[in-house]
Amino acid sequence: MKDGLYGELSVVGMRGCEDFVSQVDAYLREWRRHGGDETFIADASCPRFGSGEGKGLLHQSMRGHDVYIISDVFNHGVTYNMYGQTVPMSPDDHFQDLKRIIGAIGGKARRISVVMPMLYEGRQHKRSSRESLDCALALQELINMGVENFITFDAHDARVQNAIPLNGFDNVRSSYQMIKALLRTYPDMVIDPDNMMIISPDEGGMSKCMYYSSVMGIDLGMFYKRRDYSVIINGKNPIVAHEYLGRDVKDKDVIIVDDMISSGDSVIDVAQQLKEKGARRIFVFATFGLFCNGLDNIDKAYEEGVITKIFTTNLVYRTPELLKREWYIEVNMCKYVAYIIDTLNHDETISHLLDQSKKIHTILDKHRIELSR
């Protein structure tokens, strides 16, 4: 060990994570009083050949280091050249590069931890017919390559960790940062059962919404999806309708909570129904804003007054166009990730970081006191 730590700290930022990792590094250097040009960022790269093949390269030794690899496998803003064509990197490409860097370390590191904010193949976590279990296979593959700890955020279904029961798997919430961003944006927001509700857009997100409802002290409602299981469109069964279950939302602010926004169609449909039921303002908390089909449908919903604001984290790639939208608020998670890495590098528990209820109660109590003045 070095200076009471598990090993010398090194942070590897995969392609597309450069800005995020630089902010994490800035916090680590500040807390550990590193000045000048010193950095915890390891010099690594994944160059490509003209055929599209790649390799992982380390430009410094990782022997004995405590290595944290940060990978955004959903960053489609990163490209490479293949046969003269510019190709956006897919989740499969990013995952392969992650394995290349682990392979380049070659077992020399003292410990390897992977920080993958949005879980690779997280929606392919269970088997309902003759289909692959991609997420479980990916986790097992990384563990077999020498990864000891796996850190992700608001997993679609954290039970996928059962695939690696003897290794570390931490599913981190973004709840505190979301609530903090909401109160910063709307300092006059009234949070009580008479003025606000939490809404789950489907049955799968109920546990997350129950947490928000409990710590914020407000009521909970939900929609359930009726799907057409006779057809498959874009890899999934299309949603026929969203049906609402819950108390009256009339004249209340509503927060729709989900782990991700993919196309945005589901959250817009839910928001429209809530508006028809008399909801006042509609906010959306989504850890990951993918917006796979562009932003036009969200723009239209915003112009029509269906959606007031959408909050997503900077844990995954956000397009420059998204960052310019009036309806969009970015929730910065860099400091939180830095806290997790700093604590784990000291080989200490991160339980206090995973349990955010006390911090949420503190910020809500402070907010209510300021409102009463």
C-alpha cells in the first residue's frame, strides 16, 4: 500500500469521457493537494487500424496501481475511420475498447474497478424466450478478466448482479443530485402532498419512485404499459397504451422519474395524460438522456406546455443540440463519482455515499425553512 491507500491511484478515461474524467481528476487533485501538472489520469489510448480493428495501449506502467476505468458505452459522439468511412462508436465498440485496456494492463494492477454509469446491455438483463443474456455475460466476462469492483448508476434492474455474486457491484442512485438541481432551478418550489406527486411511467420503475416518494414525503402514482406482444418493432414490443393508477394530480406539480429517456415517446404520452388530468407543471427526472430519435418530439411537447423541464445527468454523452435546449437541465455527477473513487481508493466503505436519504432530508428541511421566511 502507498500512504495508507490500497494502491497508487490511476483513473483511465475511455474515449468520449475526457471532459467528465478531467472534472473528476480536478476534485481528486484538490482533495489530495496535488498541484501543478500532476494528475491521476493514466495515459491510455485505443487506436484503430483502417480495417476497423483496434488495440489498447498504455503509455505508462500500471504495476501495483489501484485503477478505475470510466467508460460511457453509449457515447455515439465518438467516431473512428473504417475503410474510408466515418463510423460512430456503438455500445459494442466501447465495450470492446474497455476490454482492450484491461487486456493492456495485463494483470499488473493491484486492483481494477470499472465505473460504467449506464450499464452495457442493461435492458437485456433477463430471459423471457430464446434470447441472449447479454448483460450477465458482459459482467462475467469483465470479472474473468480481473475486474474486482463494478460501479454503475440507477441500473435498469440491479438484480443482474446475481450473475457475479462473489464480486463487488454497486448500484448508485442519482436521487440527491436530481432533487438538488430541481430546488436550485426552482427555489420557490413547494414540496408537500398537497402540491406535488411522484409518478412512475411503468411498473418497472416503481421501486425508484417509491424511494423518491418516501424521502420527499409526497404521494406516488404510476402508469402501466399495455404492449402488443404479437409484433416486435425496433427490438421491442410496441406500447398500445399507458393506464394511470393513483391519486388525483389536478393542480399539482408532477415529477416523472425514470432511469432513461430513449426515444422520449413514452414520457411524452405519460405527460400528456397527466396534463389532461389537470397536472400543473411536469418535470422529468431521467438519469440517462439518450434521445435516440432526436429532440423534435420533446421540442413540440415543450412548446405545447406538456413538459416544463427535463433533468438528466452528465453520466452519458449529451449532444451539443441538447445542451442548448431551454427545457433541459444538466445534473453534474463528477464530484459524486470523485467521492466514490477517493473513498474506495482508501479502502473504506461507501455506504454513506450510497444512502442519500439523510442528505435529501437535510436539503429539503433547509429549503422549507427558507420558503417559510
